Amino acid sequence: MQNHRTLILAVVAAALLLAQAPLFAQQASGGQPLPDIIGGGRPHGAHDPHVRLSADQQLKVALQHQAEGRSELAMATLDQAIERSPEHAGLRAVRGSMYLQQRQVAKALEDLEMAVALDPADTGALTNRAQAYRQFGRIPEALADLDQALALNPELVPARFNRGAIRYSSGDYRLALEDFDYCIALDPHDAAPYFNRAASRDALGDRTGAVEDLQRFVQLTDNDQWKETANELLARWKAAGAAAVPAETPQ
């Protein structure tokens, strides 16, 4: 059982992004609201309220800062905690995930490498390290991390979603479809897998199924940009289908 929560980034397959739209990111994080142990102080300073906290307590403080939109304070708290406890797996995993969010991939990978070395069963760190590997084009290593995360937890949707995205990008459409099928079976109200499953179905020649999935995505997503992208694609598919139907000969 992990004693921390790791922010897990899931990347969309970019399957249908004909206009090179930005990455569609999911975050998976758990945990209950944390007690107010921040005290209103800064992570560093002469009257540092965190100086007597354990590494686990500092991790909770950082996560509270992050959850409440104080990203700079969250990172400063993690930096201070890691300086004191450099081999704390949870601190490394969470700071690595934050670096990944900030697109500081080299720094993210450094932390995530250590996090996995310290706790090889941390499925969140494995999933995030896979994302860092993917950013560097190290696809076999990314897939190995995702396979390991899913061996530890077969129902970890972000890992399965990311693996499906990589499989799609590698042209393994049927395997990608299997991953997105699984994601949807686990959480049929999550929009993103429908978008990627639509891409996989279309690549396999199932335009009817792809349309159904994309329509379902539009119903579920609350992201206006991606809803617009999906609707534009549906319109193109509809136009392409109409063009493929021969016009009736006038009688």
C-alpha cells in the first residue's frame, strides 16, 4: 500500500489530431483532504513551520499546496524535504510527477528513476517514468514500465490508457483497441478512452464503431476544445461517407 499519492499523467494517442492539437492530459490522484498543517508559513525561512515535520508529513504538505494551486510552494517543500531525506521514494515520485507536468522531462526522469529503484512496486512512479521515457523516444523501456505497472495492478487505468496510446502510435491498432476496451469497461463514464478507441476502430476499418465512440466522447467530455475537435472530425467523417455514396440517377 502506497503512503502517498502520485500524480499520474496520461497522454492521448494523438490518433486523430490532424491539426496537431495539444496533448489531452488526464490526472489520477486519490486521498482524503489533508489536515491544515501548513501554518501559513513559507517552506523556507527563519521560522520554517516544516522543520520538525517528518518526510511523510512534508509530503502531505506539498500535496496540499499542489491541490490548492500553490505549485511553487509545493515544489519548494519537496526540494527541502528531499534535501533532508534524499532516499524517500514518495518524495521523489511526487516531485518527478510535478516536473513531468512542467515538461522538465530530464529532471522528472532523474527523480522517477530513483523512486522506482527505492520502491519497484510503485505503480504511479512506473507509469510516470514510462511517460518520461516516451518523451525521450525510449519506447521499449516505456512499454516495459507500463507492463510492469499493469502486472502489479491490472485495473490501473492511466497505465493501460498510456500503453494503448503507445501501441497506437506504433501501429499496433488491435492491441491498442484491447487496452482502450479495458479502460472503458473499468470506467464507462471516462471520456478520454472513447476518443482513443474511436481512433483505433477507424484505423482498423470500423468507421461505424469509431463514430459511435466519438459521439459518446462528445457527450461525456467537459473540455470544450476537445469537444470541438471531435465534432469537426465527425463532420469530416460524415462528409466523406456522403461522398462515397453514389448519387441517385434522375428518373
